[in-house]
Amino acid sequence: MTEAAHVPEGYASSYVAHHVPGEQARLHTLEAAFDPATFRVLSRLGLPEDARCLDLGAGAGSVAAWLAAHRPLGQVTATDTDTRFLRFPPRTPIRVLRHDAVREDFPPEVFDLVHARALLCHLPQREELLRRAVDWVRPGGWLVVEDLSVRLADTSPHPVFKRVTRAGEELLATTVGSDLRWADKLAGRFIELGLGDVESSTALGTVGDRSATDAFWTATFDQAVPALLDKGLLTRQDMAAMRELHRSPDFTDTGISLISVQGRKKASGAPVSPP
């Protein structure tokens, strides 16, 4: 196999790309699963009333809408490489921008908040983008990065669930370039980059309990099935066993969790005070 064959195809060509049927509905399950955790983090920041906020990879737009509703005197810039799902009511203070954060930049120190959820883990250039995102934050402003992690599934007592999780992780790694364990060390990276007031929290992605996170896991699993079979990462027997386990009233586990990390950019020559 040639070296080129190992190059990931990228998010836009994957089974979770915006053009895939059902992707908008899947993104809405992600919002239902993790918006409460995201909004708790953002509500603690004490952003100014006229805050300028950047939501990178805004997806279906729930975070941008929340920011606009809570800071109507400010401006929210909602970006994505594909903006088809970013539709907001007229006169909402949201600027929708088709933007590739890997290749396109913003001026330095213009945003009171830069936020990204379930984005950097899917980008091979995640470390470079993290450093650049720090540059876009004003002194005293905040960087919030939230990303997905499957680490807790390593301790699952259910072999088929562990096998399915690892297959999904490998599928995203080989086709997109994702790293679903990068978020586990994210707080340390914030500190290394000089951010202050760094805090980390985890929203557990429970599965089997008919919760919102279970709905997100189910939608993601169902959408991944054709690719998992095509790549030979799972068999039809594996799929059947997973579906049978998932239907069991006694089954519950932890699948895809969300790790949220916040950090404040220090003002030049001044200490950072708590929010």
C-alpha cells in the first residue's frame, strides 16, 4: 500500500459530512446531548454585554444562537466550511461565515470568546489551530474548546460495545484524521499555551439509558454502519450483537463523552482575576 493511501480523506468526504442524509438530524442529537454542558460552561465566563464571539465549526447553530440570545448587544460570528445548516431569524446578531479555520485566519485579539465544539479532534492540524485560536482572543478574553473522548469506553465490561467503540474510533482516525483521545490532555495544553483560569469538566455520554446522549450515540452508530462494514472494521455479526445488547433493558455504559476546557488570555503585564 502506498503512503498516499494512508492519507485521510477528510471530514467533508466522511460519513459525518453535511451532505450525508440524516447528518443535520444527527447534529441535533449532539446538541440535545451536550448543549446543557456547553451552556453551563459559557454562562460562567462573565462575558461583556457587547461581547464579540467566534463559534468555530458551528454545525447546526445552537451554540451561536445561545450566545446571540444572551449577548444581544454583541456580535456572534458562526463559521463552518459548509454553512447549509446555519439558519437564524432575521436581525439576529449572528454573522454566518463560510470559513476554513485550517487555511484561513482572523485578525489577532479581536474576540472576547473563541469557542469550538467537536471540531479540533477531527482536524489533523488541531495543535496549530489551537495555537492560532489563542491569538484571536483579546487579552482578558476566553478560549473554550470542547471535544469528544472515547477513553472511558476502554473500561467497558461489554466486549462488543468496546469493540464497536474502537472500530468507530479507527474509522474516524483513518478516514478523517480524528483523535478521540486528544481532549483528555487538552487542559494541559491550555496551560502550556499560557492561558490562565484553566478549568476542565466532562459530560458523560451514557448509552443504553434512552437519554439524549444515548440518542446521539445511536444516530452516530447507525450512520457509521455502512462505512464500518465497507472498511472491514466490523462484521454484520458484530452489528447484530451490538443492537441486541443495546435493546437489553439491563444495558448501560459510557460511550462518547464531551470534555470542556476553558482558559483566559492574560492581559499584558496583569494577573488574571477569576470570572
